[in-house]
Amino acid sequence: MKKICVLLLCLSMFMNGSAQENASKMAWWQEAKFGLFVHWGPYCLYGGVYNGFQQRRGGAEWIMNRCKIPVGEYRAKASTFNPTKFNADSLVLMAKKAGMKYVVFTTKHHDGFAMFQSDASKFNIVDYTPFKRDIVDEVVKACRRYGLRVGFYYSQSQDWCNAGGATARKEMKEGWPNRDSLEIDAFTKAHRGAWDYNQFSCSFDEYFHRVSLPQMKELLSRYPDVATIFFDTPMSITDKQAGEMQELLKDYPQIIVNDRLKRPNFPGDYKTPEGRVPKREDVVGVYWETCMNIGSSWGYKSWDTQWKSSDEIIKTLIQIASRGGNLLLNVGPDSFGLVPAEARKSLDGVGAWLDKYGEVIYGTQRCDVVVPWGECVRRDEKKKSYIYLCVFDKQNDGRLVLDANVSVRRAQLLNNALSKVGFSRQKGQIIVTFNPEDVKDGVPIIKLELTKTLPSVKLVSNTQKYFSILDTD
């Protein structure tokens, strides 16, 4: 009975009032659809390479753990972090030019290094490095200047450099060919993933109340207008500790929180599928956001070649919009503070497309019309609904069939407003015809104006559906 009461209390703390109030809080986020994720910290100094070996598995931001770099050695390397070419305005303007509406910045990742000045831990960008500048503060102020919302990623449980923090266990085969691999693996197995005695010189509860909770207090008190909080890898955190963290957030009711503070009793406001577009049936009736890399690593990897093209990102955006979600696309700046040129080029292409076809993405919602040749996206405006037919597969005859019980008033090819588009209704199907040769650029998109508004889509924050967090297995 006690456990049930605790569960109900935790759920009620996340409800934040009525469903209407929650919908109001989520409105800007639902409208935005596209945000920039930034993973950046002293791990970029390695670029995914340790002792001359490329890290064998996972994102380069995990190099300390996977290669079992001793705390003292990692801290010494971090003390040289001096990203002299970093410019917060350039980063935020890159996001704005790409059509992104918000930025989620990594304030502290699992290595425990804070990208802001912190009294809770001197292992931070201001007190520990020659750079001496508060990166988080600069990013927040740049977002305010250019009209983007700002959110914070914060690793609330894992911390490999501050004593007592949690350490997910990774075997040495995922790092580099250390001749002592067997001995190290035995040590991490015996010490809950830790590979350095400094990591467990105090308890997790001591760590939580000395570093994690105080740093969140610092961030919230300095930036009460923060829009989102992205927690990650719950690991050792208890319901009691998560409740203390959640208690802080009660004074900031506008903050949208993800589902990774503590599972399952703290479901948050939205779900976080990672690195993929989820199946339609897995995201029915919930708020959700796919976080995804523009390359192959969250943190900067010097040997990355797997960059997503503008066309790939645009297709992913459309798929996500058709299912009613958001895309949080990640970049990892290098040791100078620069976003790789390949990533910038792709983002520029996405921004150019959104300048023309942004109505297909922004302010849209899930569309339950499913087609084999592409995706359908829905937009409601006043007393009308629109469905955008995004044609991924080549249609030589220009004939599209939709199993949809709707009435169409007019149809338009967005790629060429002068082109004629035909439509008819036959036995519960809508038949649309267009000339593929009239498509001037990109994905053919046909805008259907319906005769009336479709039934509203109801969304909730709290469900038992969760998506796996990568790199924690």
C-alpha cells in the first residue's frame, strides 16, 4: 500500500494540474517541432582516440568510461580545455538558420565536467580551465537574443569524475586493446562499473546531495526561464532522490521535463526515442521527441564520416511530423568550439528547405492516414484541416491513392504552384493525380485542403510506454 501511495504521489507531482494546463505548457514545443541538441565537454579533446587507438564502440563522449581513463588523468586533460574559437552567437544563429526553434545544451555529461561555473564542483569550465568563461551562460544569452528557447541536458546520476557518482559498466573490449583488460573487467564487475578507487570513495547519496541536486539548484536559480530539462541514464537514483529533484521543478511550472529522471515512477512530460523514428503504434496519444545524431557520435569524433545529408534529415523530419513528434538533432563541437563543417553544410540545406516548406513541419500534428509511398502530415488552422502528401517513392504515373474518409476542397503542388493537381473520391478512397515532371525540387508535396476540421488529437504526458536509452546496456 505504501508503494502504491508513493507512486500516485509521484505521478500527481508530474501532472501539474489539469490536462488543459498541460496542453498549454506543451503548446510552444508542439509548434516548434525541430531543435538543436549540443553535446560538448572536455571529451572532445580526445576526439574518440585514446593512446593512438580509435574507441571501438559508442559515442566519443563515453571515451573516459569505455577506455577506462583514470580520474586523475582525465581531469588533467580537462584542465587544458581552451575552446578559443567558440562563439555562442554563431552556434545559435546556425540553429536558427537551420529552422530550429530551440536549443538543448549539455550542461554536464557523464564525465562530471560542468560547462558552467559551479560552487558544487570546481570541476567546471570556469574554475578548472584556462578558458575561464561560462559556456552555459553565453548560450542562454545568445538564445534569448535570437528568439530561441533554451533547454538543459543534465546527467543527474552518472558522474565519473566526482566521487560517488554512478558508473555504467562497459567492458574493455569496447574501448582499446589494453593488455590489462581482463583485470580491469574483473575490477569493474566487482565495483558496479567503477574502474578507479576515487569513484567510490563516498556513497551515491552523498554525491547526489553534494553535486547533482545543488547544481540543478544553481541552474534553475540563474535561469528561471529555462524551457526544458533533459535528464539521462537514471542508474542509481532512488525514488526519494528523484522526488527531491522534482520538488525543485515545482517552482518552475513552465519547464517541460523528459522521461529519464527515474523510471517508472517519474514519467515526465514526453517520451524520448533515441536514434530512430519510432513505429506509429508506439507513439499514439503521447508527446514525444526523437533525439538523433547528425553524425555517428553525440560528442565530437575526429574520424567521423557518417554525416547525415540534408535530404536524409528532411525525410526524417517529415516522418516524425507525420507521427506527431519532435526532432532534436545533435551536433558535437570540437576542441576549438567549432561545429564540424559537414554538419553545418547539412543544416544549411535543411534550413533552405524549411524556408520554402516549413508549413509541412511547424505546428503540425499526427496524421492517421497511412500510405505506402510516403508520409502524410496534418495541420489544423481555424475551421479547416490540411493534409500534406509527402511522396518519397517515385510515382511515374503521378497517381496517389489514400484510404481516407475525408472530403477535399482543393489540392496544390507545393513544389510548383502553377501545376494542376486533380482529385476525386471513390468508395472511401481519395485519388490524387499530379504531373511528376512539374516537381521543381526535393520531395513532391501535395497540399490537400479539407472541407472541415478533423477530430482533435488528444495527447497525454503520463503513460507506461518507455523507449530504451542507448549506451546503458
